Amino acid sequence: MRRPALLTLNAGSSSVKFSLFLVEGDAIVETPHAWGQIDGIGTAHPRWRAATQDGRRREESPLTLTGELEQQHHDAFSHLVDWLRAHVDDVKILATGHRIVHGGARFREPVRLTPEMVAELEQLVPLAPLHQPHNLRPIKRMLERRPTWTQVGCFDTAFHTTQPWFAQMFPLPRKLFDEGIRRYGFHGLSYDYVNRRLPDVLGPERARGRVIIAHLGNGASLCALREGKSVATTMGFTTIDGVMMGTRSGSIDPGLVLHLIEYGGMSVAQVDHMLYKESGLLGVSGISQDMRELLASDDPHAKDAVELFCYRLVREIGSLAAALGGLDALVFTAGIGEHAAPVRARVIERLDWLGAVLDPQANERTAGVAGRIDAPESRVALAVVPTNEEAMIARYTLEVLRRDGSATIAANPPAADANR
């Protein structure tokens, strides 16, 4: 008998990641039954990686993708579906959950997707140009080929819709706010997953208190929570706002953008490319966007990049602590947050004014695992909690199926021609 499962997809500009989660009762099994990804779509050397939890299948190999970029994405998805059909035949897929970066003002919770909704979500592409079009591509293809399959959209912006109006509003003419120009915030899937882990790591009372979660990866942001709800975040209208990132600048003076266009001779497209692709850790160091490489480097520009990254984090933590009226816990997650102990140490040592005191040994031990890193005398709880956006997508997808009723929960086995 085949076991019920949920498929999650996270499609990016040059990659497609998938995970397959078994469903037991009213919950998912958080260790994926199978997982994998295709990297390098649109480059000369795409690669395929996949594995099953039981260890019977583990693959890593080059993948041939030809034609226009759109066709390469279609063929990559077809390869993924074919592999699932051939090697994971002990499950029936109830639904597919998709990460969608931007849900705008309307989409405040996960939803079962329709062609009309996808058309509306396409209107938000200018707000998340690095992510939105790629998130939507496999959804559109599946709706065309298999319109009866259940597809669920899970939005990075939805977690932040609990913020008060003054945390969302820019000090611009009010009509712009009414037209949708507001602070949306992102990384909501990650924040919600970590938030649900906090009672086990911090204790129930502190988890409901004044908490800042630092999602630090190639994309980075911070979120302030009270009672487990988002009340403020560093990313705003787009994914470029807030703290310094791998290749993105984070917050800068908007007058600087006007200056570069009016007096610097740069076009809008050139400024856009610079702020999204050539700034942040890469821009300051001139070496790499990878924090691991920068921490290992003796180049003074690498050291400058790390120093500026930590300084900008401390400034934003101070701002969010002010918005919360104090701080009970600071939690690190995502690639840098989970693994870069020196970054955590540099940030925390500058937060002694909040009463934060690091346990250096615990900080060095905690890499990619959940745990406390605060010293006994620290007034602020300090912790590392690994994120799992794929598991959060699966949870959301299951919630939508339960909400829509048992009639929605029907097997949707992937077909080999689903994306051809």
C-alpha cells in the first residue's frame, strides 16, 4: 500500500529544489522521504542531485539541458518528475506545495492555487524580480498540464501581515499605501518554522516574549516577534531592503540611487544590477559573497566586509529591540546564522548593553543544530535554531488540505509528461 506524501518545490532562477514528506495522521514526518535539486539551469554545467531517506538511491551527476532558458526550466522539472516516478513508487502524492516569495496585500495565508490567482501573483514580479517569476513557472506548467492536481501556494510575505499599520507604512503620500506601496517583509516561511521551534529551545514563556530572529543567509533579514507574531522586520517593499547580504546592498539612502542615475550616468537597469548582484559581501570584499571564504581570508577587504556585515546587524537589532520595548531572546538561523560562530560572537559582544552575554564554548559547539549559546548570567536568551522552509511548506500544504476538507485530499501522482 502506498503511503500518503506531500511534494514541496522551491524553484529559483537557476535551480529547482524538491522534498517529499510522508504524512502520518495529522502531521508530516519532518525527515524527508526523498529530496534533491537541480543547480546551474541556464549555465554550461547543470547538475542533478537526489537521494532517498532509506539510502537505496543517491545520485549526483551532470545534467544536459539545452534550448532557451524557459525550455531548460521545463526540462529540469520533467527530469525531477521522471525520477520520482521511477524511484519513489511507494507513495501517493496528495498535493504539491510551492514557495512563493511575494503574496502582496491579498494573500495572507497559504491557498490552493488557481489560474486566476497565478495571474494575479504575476503582477507582483516587479516587487521580487529575482524570485517571483521562477517560483511561478512550475505552477503555471502544472496548471496547464494537470489542472485537477492540488497545488498550494505558500508565501514568504504572509507571516508579516500581523504587523501593525505603522510598521508597514512608508512616510509617503497616503494614496501610495492604499495602492499597495508598503513594507511587506520576507523570509516568512523560515520565521514561522523557527518560531514554532522556540518553545522547545527557549521555554514556552520566553518564546512568547520579545524575540528577534536573525535569518542570515545569502539573503538576510531580521524579524521582531511578540507572542509569536511578527511586529516588525528589516526587509520592506522588496527583498533588497534591510541588512547587508551576500550580493544585495540592504538599506541605502534613496537619494544615492537618484544621484547615481542623474549624475553618475548609470541607467535604472545598471543601478538595479549593482544593488542586487554586485553589492553586499561581494561588493565590499571584491572577493566573494560566501561568508566562509571571507572568514578564512587574510585579505583586509574580506575583513572589512565581515565587519560591516556585523555592524549593520547590530544596528538593526537595536532598532527592532526598540520596536519591541526590550529583548528577551535573540535567535540565529539560516546558513550564516547556523554555521558562522565568529559572526554570532561579534554581533553578541556588541549587544552587552542589552544584557546579552555569550557562552563561547556553546557557541563553537552549536553548528547546524538547535541549542542555547547564552552564558548563565545573560539577561537575553541566545540560541541557534536551524530553519527548514521545505518542512514549513509541507505543513502549510497539509493545513490547506485539512481546511478544504477530505474531498480535496486525492492522490495526484506525478506524470512523466507533466512539464513537456
